Amino acid sequence: MLHHIAVRPIGENQDGFFLWAMIILPILSLCAYVGDAFYFYHVAHHTTPSLYEGLLSTILILFAYLQYCAPIKSRALLLAYHILLYILIEVGHIGYILTYSYKKNLFSIIIFVGWMLCDTFFTAALIYCRVYRGYERGRGHKPRLNVHIDAENKDIFHFISRLDVILALFIPIFLNADFSTTTRDNIAFFLLFDFFSEKYEHFHRAWIKACLYLFAAVTTVSIACEWLYFGFHTDIFHQITDISELVAACFCYTLIIMQFFPYHFKSSYSEGRKQQLQGAAADTQLDARV
């Protein structure tokens, strides 16, 4: 059944469990985001402080960013997949907007409207790169676009091991009744920067290099200001955190879209990646016939 869905064959670097995980985890992460958003809305209507807000989605939100390399073979299924994830994340944003509308917090409403716009553009770009340009269309058409920064088994375990350390620092804050917390993306950004930087030596154009540096810098500002907010209880630090986190998301999304285009990479890496994917596709077709 797997070879009818997954675009990559079962092999040394991608076994069947990993392929299914790469498809399912982004869905679970955004389901958790929706749940946390509306739990936050529920808590806003009660005077008793909550001891849990946004923790589960903060842990899982990383995988929502990895949807760009979900190994789905069918174009129709891939389109439906990205639309489903888009609907889930927009519903989560709406949940937070409803909460801040109830609290009459205009700043946070604007931030989440910004998130909605950012995710709309990102999903549209993903559909263009993966659905419209991600398949061979014959002569006379633009060449297909491939994923150049792909995730493997070892990357997932690396993410989990790093999350253990980072969350050991953040969990006491999420469980502190004195703070009202929402889903935070800066932990995911920290891990994604480390993940993307592994391919830095293959980057060719200055644009993608600059995007990676800016992504790292803004993420650092976001994390630093969040800790300052927890330490000094000053709203300006919280606002800087929210703004920088949204800006970091823009850089992260831009970097993800850039990596589809081969001219951002050295020709040797781009050609090798193309041949690798062609070989994988041939093996998948062979498995389907057996």
C-alpha cells in the first residue's frame, strides 16, 4: 500500500514507518494547534488561571513546517493534503483571534491576522512548487521542482533529542499560572535553523544564504525577548517576541520555498539530487509492478 502513496521507496534512509510519520505528524501538529487555540479561548472565559496553555502544539508545531517534504505520490492527494493543513492552521489562528477579540487585545489580533496572511501565501507557494511544478509535464513546459533539503530518519530523532533539552527549560513556564501562554514557534525555528544549516555548504546564491542568516538572527531576538518578558514582566518584550516570531516565520517560509529552485544550490548538488530523485521514482514504479 505504501508505494501507492509515498513518492520515495522504502530504503536505508526512509523506512515505511518514517514515510507514514512524515505524512501524519504535520496533521497531528496542526490538530494540536487547533485544540490549544480553542482551549485558550475556553480559558479566557473563566477566571481560574489555567496550568496548561499551548504546550502540546508548541512541541509538535515543528512538524507542520516539514509538510513541504511530505512524501505523497499522487498530485491530487498532495493538493488535498496541503489544503487540509491550511484549513487546520487557519482555524487555529481564528481561535486565537476570537480569544483576543474577547480580551480586546488589538495588537495580538493584528499579529494573528498577519499569521493568517503569511500561511496563505506559504500554502499557495507550496501548491505551486509541489503540485503545479512538482511533476513532469513533458516538453515545452518548465522543468519540475524538487525538494533539495529533505528530512531523513536521523533528522527526526535529532529533533526529538533537541526538543527534550529545550522543553526542559520551557515547561515550567507553560505550567506557571502567572503567565498566559500561547503556541510558540520559536523553539521549532531554532531546530529548523540547525536543520537547514546542514546544507549551507551546498548553497550557491547570496539570497538563500542571507535568508538563513536573517532567519537565525530574528529567531534569536524572539527567544531572547521571551525570556526577558518572563524575567521582567514587561509587555514590550512580549510584543517584540510576537513580532519577531512572525518575521522569523516569513524568513522560514521563504527559505523553504527557495530550496525548491535548483539555482540556489551548487550545480553538483542540484544535479546529484535530481538523479537521486529520478532513481527513487524508478524504484517506486518497479516496486509497484512487483
